[in-house]
Amino acid sequence: MGFIGENFLLQSDVAEQLYHNYAKDLPLIDYHSHLPPDVIASNANFRNISHIWLAGDHYKWRAMRALGIAEKYITGDASDREKFLKWAEVIPYTLRNPLYHWSHMELKDPFGIDELLSPQNAEAIYDQTEKQLQTPAFSPQGLLNHFNVELVGTTDDPTDSLVHHTQIAKTDLKTKIRPSFRPDKIFKLAGGDNFRAYVAQLATASGQDISDLDSLLVALQSRIDYFHTVGCRISDHGLNFIPVATLGKNVLEKVFKEVLDGNDSNAYHTEGSFTFYVLLALCSMYHAKGWVQQFHLGALRNNNVRMLDKLGADTGYDSIGDYTQGESLSALLNQLEQRESLTKTIIYNVNPAYNAVFAAMTGNFQEEGIKGKIQYGSAWWFMDQLDGMTDQINMLSNIGLLSCFVGMLTDSRSFLSYPRHDYFRRLLSNLLAEDVKKGYLPADIPWIGKIVSDICYFNAKNYFTY
């Protein structure tokens, strides 16, 4: 039998009260995810558990590689059943990795499987879940209903037509599926032909010829306007760090035109200033629309070039970067503040060495009348585990106000990742209960319960304007 009972992670009566009475049954607002809108729109059932659970999950892929599993069973041409059976061999060895908890929570909910996955029961579990996945309750939309997901924010390129979002809006799906504007590709000035091809795509999507910086910003504004009509109210940026601007517009204009003409000789040394210039303009556009902006900072991506060439990006070869973050992040927020163009902002940190830097930064730019305008976002990526979430909560509590926190998100491509919200809610309830037990907080369960409910649901509901 498994060990994920109804009081999993809850180590006291107070923790049980906080979780069961104030957190457990609240809807989920998953304001940042990578769920594919086309899959939601088609609502086609998944073939089997490998299709929904293993395909695209670089967390699991990294664990399998750490044990020396052949790539054939990870991203290769092995059958779906063979890949699942190989994962079943791996999972007992993931103990103390969050995958061990997540995987068994996901087997229990929604599949109702309360066993520890192993080679001994893998065949039976594969067969059982394959049958379940063919039913309406296990379709993409069925799973969103099952997990009581009120909102999903997808991650979408500015050139996307958003046709799948418009299709979904015409269905009776209770979950709101809203696009998020993710313009990362426009910052890759030194990307050579890939960058030029992307600028051409942006020109086509916007109906705007792009020949200089001003026309580039007109094109981006056009796409923001379009995204807004389809329900977008949030942007996102995946950057190593906020770059420092050292070059003026005249130099940037000259280099941008050179790049468009095929001359990349000055692109690399200009890319940081170009990124800052475009980002500053974009953030002002977000403010004018009343959007929330997000910054995911600090990842060191595509470390293994051999495997990047073989498998592409986002296949499990990223890690934590040690970039300097504070000064340039402050410069961006400060310039926006001076222009009165700083919108609601969530900053996410992947390097625990910078937890205090990020938590402290939020206090510099809050605004009268807005609760938690600048947010220190949920523990992200490599920090999305018990210790990492605890560290993020503790740092936010000590330097800012935990009571303003907009809480958890999945940041996932999987429709089975929603138990991560439950994981967070259990951790939060237990953490506050431990403070009550130690005498750090009063035993005022209704009041602390309200704080728990706010963090788990109501703060996010009030923060985002979907």
C-alpha cells in the first residue's frame, strides 16, 4: 500500500484543521503553466499513461539519466509500454526527490491507485490507467474539471494566432483558459538567421513591416492589443538576468538594421542593451493594459550542447545559474517606476542564494491601494520541492508579507501536475501549524485559516484581472 494518506505532510491537529477546513477544497488558479492549448481545444484522450505522464517531462527524464537508463527509453523509439516499465524501475530510487511524492500523489489522484509503483505492479497499473484514460473524465477538459481548476494561464509566443484559445472559449468548459504573452525570442538579437526569421514571423502576424526599432515596437504593441482581445492579462519573460543597458538608441538602431540586413558582427555585444530597451518598452505597454508581468530569472539553459543538437531545448539539460541579479533588476523596476509605468510584477528566482535579494526587492516598489503589487513568486523549477518552498515562504515571511502572497502554480506541461497545488497547501498548513505549536503564533485557527485560504486562492483571484 501507499503512504499518501489524507493527512500526508500534516504533523499536528492544527495542521489538519488548517488544511482540511481552509485549503483543501478551494479551486485552483494556475496562473502560469505550459499546458498546450491545442490539446485542451481538441480534448482528445491520451493513449496511455506514458503519453500523458512521461512525454515531455524533463524532470523524470533527468532522474532516468542519473540512473544510466538508455535514452531509447526516455526520448527514444521504445514503445510507450516499455518506457513506462522502465520508469517503474526508476521510481523506487527517487526517494527524497520530489518526483517520489509527486508521482505517487498523481497515481492516487486522479487514478485512485494507492500503491507504490514498482516493476512488480507496473504492467497492471499501465493496463488499468490505459482504460481509465479512454473515458471522458480523463480527457484534458475532464481532468481540469476533476481538479477544480478555475483558471489556466498558458504560455504563448507573440506570433501565435491563439486560434485554440478562441475555440476553447466557445465550449462549455468551466475552466478559463487564458493566453500569456511570452516574447523571449525577440530578445535574441545575436540569434542570426533564427532571429531574422522570427522578426519576419512577427511582421506577418502583426501586419507591420519591421525595418527599425520604432516599427518593431509598433508590431509588438499590435500583438499585445490582439492578445488582450483574446483574454490575455499577463506576460512572462524567461531571462538569465535583466541585462544592464550601456548603449543608446542610436547605436541600437544601427545594429538592429545591420542584423536585419544579415550582418551579425555587432549583435552579440549589443544584445543586452537591445533586450533592456525592448523590455522597457514592453513593460510600459503591459502597464497601459493593466496586465501582470512575470520574470523567471536565473536558469542556466542548454548546458549539454551535444544533446541540445540531438534533442533540442527543454529536454532536461538546464540547471541553476549563478548570475548577478539584484542591481539590474532594480534598474528596470526603478525606470518603470519613474515613468509611472510599473505594473503588477511577479519575480521568480531559481538560485536559492538569491532568495533574500528577491524577497527584499519586492518591498522597494509597492504601491498604495494595491495589495502585494510586487510579488516574490513561488519556489520555481529546481526549488519546487519541500525545502525550496519552505525557504521561499520563510524568506518572504521574514522580509515581506506572506499574507499577500499569490501562492502556487504548476509551471507544468502535464495535465496530471495539479496535485502540486495540494502539496503546497499541505506544506503551508503544516508550516503555520508548527509556528502555533512553538508559540510563535497565537492559536487563532480562524484567523490563520483565513491567511491560508487567501494564499491558496483568494489573493490570486483578486490579483489577476481575468
